[in-house]
Amino acid sequence: MEFNPNLKLMVTIGLIILASILKVVVSNFLKKKYRKKGVDKRYLVNNIRNAINLILLVFLMLLWSNELQRFALSIAAFVVAIVIATKEIIQCFIGFIYLSTSAPFRIGDWIEVNETCGEVSAVDWAKVTLLEIDTKNYAYTGKTIYLPNSLLMLQSIRNMNFMRRYVNHSFTIVREDKGIMPIDLIHSLKQKADDYCSGFKDVAERYNALIENRLDVKIAGPEPSVKVSTTDLGKIKISFSIFCPTEDAIEIEQKLTSDFFTLWNHCNP
């Protein structure tokens, strides 16, 4: 049955408005519902929004099927040019299918692509939206990054989701050699590190074992380590490695740095 084009246009506009309202209502309802329970369900909201978009697209294609068929026949001679012009869009759509089937990450995971690190906040047919994270202090920068799905098919993706709770935080301190025996400081610094990590030692051991079982590899930790070495220029380098809650990593680093300089100045001849 052929409908009047004006009627089809009105129905199309109505469907788009209805879908937009439905997405807002459903998203707000689910966010309020699960926020009260303290559960992160952003991935569910994202999937529902994508499902509504898919259903809307199917209805519009059925509604305008005759026009689309005539349009397709009329541009048959330009198919090659259209494919070339829409190559990036096609690659992004294929990338979306790849990400959906292989599932290298999900909403809320921390991932790293090239030197870009962030938390996955949304995934659609064209792009992945990341909330940028500074890997030096494990804090959100406030910036939003949009990665095309086609890029994620060509670049390696590092899933850093385990770092959301605990991280193997490493840092170094470099000083000039002024006759101090840095090896004498190691025991005191190691003891300080053990004291700072004692409050979460049991949880850290369990989480460390969980990561090793999941990845089937041996990782550093959970015991803190303090090592002394030298740089290429002959300066003294103290290296710290601490398996600790992500939110406490910078605070513990500052405490150990302060302890190091206190001990260093005390030993300074």
C-alpha cells in the first residue's frame, strides 16, 4: 500500500521524536533506579539506546522502502563512487560489529589505545566515547575523547580495567651522588612502604591473586619493593614499586618521597 509522501514525512518526524523521548525517559529511569542501588548500569543504558536507534532505523527503512529502492536504482552508476566516499562510515560500522562480537571491553572499563587512556562511557555505530584519564595520577582530566570504530580495528587495545581498583604504581627519585650510601636507606624506606600498605595488605593479596588467576601470569606485588641503581650519567636512582588502591597511589608516593628526602638530608655529610 502506497502512502502519501507528506504523510510519510509526518510519520517519520513523529517516529524520530518518539524515539528521542523514549531514549531520554528510559535512560533517566534506569539511571535513577540503579543510582539508588549504587550499581553502575551505564552499559545497559547504552545498549538500550542503541536498540532503540536500530528499531527506528528498521521502521524508517520499511516506511520509505519504495523510495529507497527507486533511489538505489537511480544511482546504480555511482555505486563505486558512493562506496569510496562512505568508506570511513562503512569501516566504522564494521568496527562496531567487531567490537560487539569480540567484546574487548565494556562500558565502564579503562582502556588504552596508543597513548590515549580513558574510561569507556559510550559505544555506538560510529565511535567509542572515552573519559580521559591521566595515567600519572589515575584521575579524570575532564576531557572527552571520541575514537572512531575504524581506528580500534587497526590499533592495539589495552584493557586496564584491573587498574580501576588496584594498581602496581612505580616511581623513581634521582639524586646527585654526594658520598651517601643509598643502600643504607633501603631498609628504612621499605619499612615505611610496608607501614603505608599494611591497612590494605590482605585485600591487596587477594586482588593480586585474582588478577594472576584471570591473566594466568605472574605480576609484581603485592609486597612493596625499593631498589637502588644508577642512571646513565652516574646519578643515584631509587625505584619504588607499590601494589595499592588506585585512589591511594599518589598519596603514598608523596609520603615515601617525603620520607626519602628526610632520610637523605639526615645522612647528608
